[in-house]
Amino acid sequence: MADDTADLIKHREIGFRGPHPDARQAHSATLLLHDVEGVISVKPLDDVRISVSYDLRQLTFGEIETALQEIGFHLDNGLVYKLKRALYEYTETVQRENLGVGKAACTGNCAQKLFIKQYRNRRHGCQDDRPEHWRRYL
């Protein structure tokens, strides 16, 4: 049983690239991923790489990377990282299907739900700065 559980804990590396306003993207991503349900550990390896361990039953590598990209982090798209992504996506998809875990596994505090609050607090063109009572008149 312990061996089965160990196979479900994945240890991956995520690389970032510039140019980006945050020169230490790895440290910022570590702070954001720290409280995500399913993430067991996350630590920066340097300013542009993090090491993340997560439970495959709750979260996938693709979900983590997609959430980081939606927040505005620039992921490294070098050939090595692209190959790793494809391999991880394929193996995790097969393993989750064999476990009977579909896409609906993200029911709690998954990465996308965690970053919704972060997105709402950022300045972007989709925010209406008018008070609520003025918005209702249009």
C-alpha cells in the first residue's frame, strides 16, 4: 500500500524565463503554490526554477503550469521543458485514468481556484473602478 501511494506523489521541476517584471519568479510562485491543496512541498531551486511535489489524485502538472501561466508567470518553453511536459501529461493522464480519477478531481482548493483571488486583486483592463451603486445605472 505504501508503494502505491509513493507512486502517486510526483516530484517535478518547473522553469521560468524572462523578461518578466519579477526577476525572482521562482520565489513568487513558491509562495503562491505553498497553500494549494494537493501540493505537498514546493521550494525554489534558484531564481528561475522550482521543485514541486504533489499528489496526482488531486492535481496534475498541467493544472499547476496552466494556473501559473494564467497568473502571468513566464514558463520556460525550451526543448527539454517541452519534452518533459509532453511526457508528464501523457503518463499522468494514463495513470489517472487507471485510477478512475477524471478531471473532476479538483474539487477543493486546487490551483485554479487559488489563483482566482490573485487575479481579482491584479490591475488589468477588466476591472470597473466605479462604485457598485453607479454600475447598476448602465
